[in-house]
Amino acid sequence: MEENKFLALLSKHWSKIVLGILAIATVAVWSERLFKSNKSEKSQDFFIAQQIFERFQKGEYLAPESIEATQNILERHPELHPKYDPVLALTFFAQQKTPEGICYARSLIHHAQQHLPDVYKEYANTTLLISEGKYEEAFREASFLEAKLSEQPGYPTLDAVNTLRLLFLAREIGNTEGQHHFWTKLSQHPSYSTLLSIFQTENLSLSDFFLRK
């Protein structure tokens, strides 16, 4: 591919890319459940849905017909929401269709609640504040989560992603001191290399994106 799609999303819609961590969390705990009735129809639906999911994982933007097909399948099989809600949420956010994106983000949080630790729920709820443009409130909530994570070791990736969120929120609200602080923390974070592997594309890295601004 000519460009890393996730880095492109970060550049244009940084406030939405944070939903990615929810996709990872929910997919990890999600399991498919097949029913005995209408087995052939369900199998066909699952096959189509899986093809769409695999294209999304490769960084391909979903065509309108793929979005419509996924929505129709979810209506018939609500048990698939935890896996495909993040796909639709990120797709709509990338298309600047914020209301639709928020709808699926809320659905994702609702279906994932029983499987996620409290810190992930708090991260998810702050995502919705960002999507609604409530940056000051989101910065406060992300700061509260940062303090909580410092007292609850065991979530290094979440802490790194939350630090990245704080970095961009600090920029959004004009907190220059905060930008410097969070960039320093992020660049020295044990999970920084994990983030680099996500946002690196050829000669452009996460540090390039931050330093060129």
C-alpha cells in the first residue's frame, strides 16, 4: 500500500484513532457463537462479515456496499457487535461522519462492559468525550486515568496510548507545558516501540509527526 492508513487517520483525525485500543480489547475477549437454526444463512453471513473484517485489518477503506452489508448482518446477528462495532466506528470517523461513529462507539462500549477492566471503560468513555469535541473535559478524565494507571501496574500499552491521548489533547487546548511533559513521558515509555510499530510508515514516524507540527 502507498501509505499507512492508520498514520493517515492520525494525521487527519487523531482524536478518533484512540478507538483502536478498544478494538484490540474487545476482539481479544470476543468469541463467535453459532446457532443451530438457519445454519446455512448464518454461515454465509459470517463468511461475508469475516471477509470485510480482514480487508479492514489490512488497512483498506470500506466501500459503501461493505458498510451496508455489515450493518445488515449486525441486525440479523447482534452477537457480532463486539467484533464489528469498532470497524464501523473507525470507518465512520474516518469519513467525518461523527454521529454515526459515536453510535457504534457507544454500542461497542455497551457490549464490551462485562469483559473490560474499569480502566478500559474509563478510557472508552473519554473517547466519546473527544468525539463530541469536549477536549477540556476529556483532558481531565485522561489525567485521572493516568494517575490511576500509575497506581495499578499491569497496563503498559493502555498507559502509553493514554499518554499519547494526553499529548494531543494538551496541544488541542493549548497546554504547551503539558505537551512537553507528555512527549517526554511517551518517548521514554517502555511501550513506545509498540506505538511506533503502529504509526511508522516508510520515512515518517510518530516522532516526525509530533516534531514537525
